[in-house]
Amino acid sequence: MSVISSIKELSPNAVGDNSSKLYLAPDIEEKKLNNAMKAMGVEGDPQDVVAILDTTLFQTAKTGLLFMPTKFYVHESFESPQSFDYDQLALAIFEQRTEYHKDKEKQVPYLSVAFKDGSPNYEFPTTILDYIDGPGLAALLNELVTTSDTNSTISTEDEDTEVSEPKTTIRSLEDLPAPVKLAYVQLICNFALQDDQEIDATEYRGIISLAARIELPSDAQRELNSYLIGDKKIESNELLKTLLVQVNETTQDILHKSIMKDVLSLDNQKDDTDVTQWRQDRYLSSLAEALDLSADQVDFLIDGIQHDQNILEQRLNDTQIKKQTKDLAAKAAAVGIPMAALYFSGSVVGVGATGITSGLAALGFGGILGFSGMVTGVGVLLVAGTLTYKGVQHLTWAQRYRE
């Protein structure tokens, strides 16, 4: 589980019955977000805030906890805010201590965190714990310790070099908020509609396959169905804005390339279309310009699509797969495209991957590329070849070509 997924899944337990005290991205009111960031001294992009636990009486969000992808902040009234990196933490400890006041016994909750460097433990203020479920918050923090330890870096080894990159900068499409995923699929719909104002069976299959692959929630699926059959459409530039304002800068860059690849993939499914002639398509050329992609980058994405298709249709043997993938990785670096962008939304549009992914998971290769479940399965498949070959032997080798 990623850091962001852990926060979103476990933070409701940290507020217990006080659900109104929890604000989760992307549904955080702008005023509360600004209040919290200012009061807690948060330096960073507001869109990177994952969750706020509000401990104010009037729900202004000026005190409490704020979670970012790499650290969290704590602020108590009339005190200076504190911040802690997840990779600094060793353990969160919750306990009930017995205290006496005027000869009366009272159980008082205490929550503290220990640090890896041996620094004194940090004790959460009691005014914070009045609004927080102590055991729930301790469980969340300990999960973040584990997740941060497991996923803090991605190591890629070549023959002579080793490079580390923070994993928190790479997120797969299925891990992004529902509005982002919906806007992404709607943008693909707009392309399908642009030539004849209709979505044919091939296009529909590709779009629904994409929605399923990225785990679009049921309410967003209903909205997508209405979008497919309705007359009201959203301008592509508006959809693009919806996408980009809700992700960090690194994910934006990957998102640009992934959108273009999925649109090109959908175009590639048509029998009467030569995707290599994308420059003659007004929509494709305009989209490339809007996404700030060069012609060389678009051509590379097409190479990636065709490479994937050759593997999935078993046109290549192991030796060819390995050679072509090395060439693809080298070309990716030359044109400035992270390999992560090729598999950001899973496999190529129109190719079912559920069975392939579950099969790889059963063999124990669930996290070898560092992506989420669906992306991992398809990414491994497209790098190593189908299991009818000896591709499993190359699974660990494939890590060298991740960004």
C-alpha cells in the first residue's frame, strides 16, 4: 500500500466518531486548506495535502494534524507547529495512564512517537487527543512507518551505476482521486467522439476497459455512462485543468505522456487508421501541443504502443523482447520520457489484463516494478514477455529500466 493510500484508508479510524473532523483530498474546502497550511507552517503545494484532522471547536482547521506524502504536521493552539518526516519515525505508542486529581483516579490517553535517531519521544498534546482516537492515530502512524521503510526509495542498477529516487513522486492512475480518473477517461471519450461524433464498439470497449483497469468508483462509472450517451460534453481543455490541478508536478509530467499514449492507443485500435500519421489528425496534434509534447516524444509513445502490441500478440521471442525493451529504455531517456509514463494507466487501451495480473500475482511478482497491482502485472508482462516464453527469468532484470 502506498503512503497516500494508507493515509486515506486509515485516517477515518484516527477521528473515530468525529467524522466531521476529517478532510480528505481532493474534497478539502479551500478556506480550511489555506487555514491549516498557514497555521501549521506548511511549505509546499496545496494539492499535495492528503488529509487534515481538525481539532478546532469551530472547524476552522487551524489546529490538528495535516498529512503530506512525506511528512505530517501537528499544531496546538498558542504553540509552534511541529512537523515530522515519516522516515524519521520508529514507532507510535498509545497508552492509558492513570492520573489522580483531588484523590480521584482518572484514565488519561497518551500518544507518543519514537525516532530512529534516538531523539526524545514526541508526546502529542492532550488538547489534540481530545478530538483524536489515540489507538486509531497510532495505527495510522505505524502503518506510515512501515510503508515509508518499504517504499522510501526505488533502486535501479545498471552495470556500473546505482540511482535512487523517492517513490512518493510516482503514483499510478488507479491511486489518484476519482475526479482525476473520471476526467482522464472523459478526455479519452472526447477523442473518440471528435471524428464522427459517435463512439463505436471498438472505442466503447477500449474506454470501458480503461475505466475498469483504473478502478473507477461506481458513482463515477455512472457519471461516465451518462457522459458516453448524453449530449452534454466538457471541453478537453477544462478536463485537462481538472486533471492537472489535483496532482503534483512530477505526476503531472507523467500524466501528460500517459494521456497521449492512451489516446494514441485508442486510435491504434481502429482498422482504418495509421497512428503513425498522427500529425495529420487535428485533434491529436492539438492535444500534443496542449500537453507540451514534442513530435519526437509522440513518436516514441507510438513506438511503445507497437512494442507492447508485439509482445501481447506473441510476435517476439525472449531475445527480441529483451533487445527491444533495452532500445526502448534508451530511447525514452533520449526524448525525456520516464518509463513510468508508458504504464501509468496499466496496459494498452483495449487489452484485457485482469487474468494476466492475477496470474503474475500468484507467482509472487506483485510488486517488482514498484507500481500498484494492475500496473505491476501489465508492466512486468510488457517488459518480460508472456509466460508462454521464458520471460520470468528476466523479471528482476526489468527493474533496471524503471525511472
